[in-house]
Amino acid sequence: MKELILASNNAHKVEEIKSILSDYNILTLKDINFTDEIIEDGLTFEENALIKARTISKYSGKTAIADDSGLSVELLEGRPGVYSARYSKEQTDAKNIEKVLSELDGKKSKAKFVSVIALVKPDGTELTFRGECHGEIISEQRGNNGFGYDPIFYVPSLEKTFAELSSDEKNSISHRKESLEKFSKFLKEENNEN
Ligand SMILES: O=P(O)(O)OP(=O)(O)OP(=O)(O)OC[C@H]1O[C@@H](n2cnc3c(O)ncnc32)[C@H](O)[C@@H]1O
Ligand SMILES: [Mg+2]
């Protein structure tokens, strides 16, 4: 089975990526004994995903992937965006949600989740793949599944928030599903050509 190193410290993300990329053997930072902090100081999801994958490809000498993702709320001019993980001073899911809801002040807003997967190979190849999922931010929290902003991200066509979906349901429609599908299509085409 093809092996990939995933540069992420987010256990929920790792679980989703392993489930969506079930044809691959995914190693994580623990498996390669990488314990340093990676500074995500890029201004776009693409830049931050590349920073993470590049660091780990260099460290391991192998092909690495990373996901940089976040929530973009229309009425908040795209915030929290690349700052999604560290939006509140406490940097916890609960406080991040509280800050978004307080900025919206009871208003509903269109929003999207974005996931960018970066692929970096030891030969210097660098590529990114973007997925988006559109929905709405609602003013109350619903559901206990998932992570991050899932309890306030409502999908009108399903009449549920991401946190009310099972992991299989979320993984079949999410931003991360779309970015990983583009990524695995690329890998398959590349392998057929060689
Ligand atoms: O950088 P790594 O180590 O992968 O883990 P992280 O949690 O810091 O990940 P990001 O820097 O990409 O920040 C993404 C944040 O965006 C939010 N987010 C991303 N995908 C999400 C999803 O599927 N559901 C809910 N929130 C999500 C959540 O707050 C994440 O912490
Ligand atoms: Mg991060």
C-alpha cells in the first residue's frame, strides 16, 4: 500500500483523512517522532498547507501531505479564515465558536469551509488541491459529532449541522472530501502515466 506522511497535530482531521484516503497507509507526526511546532505564518490556506508539508518532507526525506483549513463567514468578510484554529484568545473550539457567534450578534450568515491539501515530494515537487463546502452559520449550536465549528455550520439541503452528521455522512460531502478527491485523482493519474 502506498505510504504518505500527514503533517497534522489535529486528531480529528487525521481521523477524517485516514477514513477518506482509505487506500493509503497514512503515517502521522508521532510515527516519525516529529515534536517541533510548525509556525503557520502564511496568509492563505495554500501557503500554510505548503509550509506544513514542506517542513515534514524535509524532515523525513519522504513525500508529505498537509491540510490547512478553516471557516470563511460572509458577513464577517471571510473571517476567521486562515486564523480559524486560533481565532479566540483561548484558542479552543468552544471559545472560537463563541467569538464567531458574538461577532454575528444573532444574525445568520452564508459561510463556507475550505480545505487545501498540499503535496510535497523530496524531489521538490509542490502541489495544492482545494475543496469547499457551502452552508450557513446558525445562532445556536446543534449536534455533538465532528470538531471545530461543526456545531454551528448548517447545511440547508440536509437540514442538519455538520455536528449532527455521522462521520461517514460528513466525509461524503465535506470540503476535506473534495480536496482529497482532487488529490487522489492526481496521484492515480500520475501513477498510470509512469
Ligand atoms: O495545522 P494542523 O496541525 O493540521 O491542525 P489545526 O487544527 O491547527 O488545523 P489548521 O491550522 O488547518 O486550522 C483549521 C481550523 O479550522 C477549523 N476547521 C477546519 N476544518 C474543519 C471541519 O471539518 N469542521 C470544523 N472546523 C474545522 C478548526 O477550528 C481547525 O482547528
Ligand atoms: Mg494548524
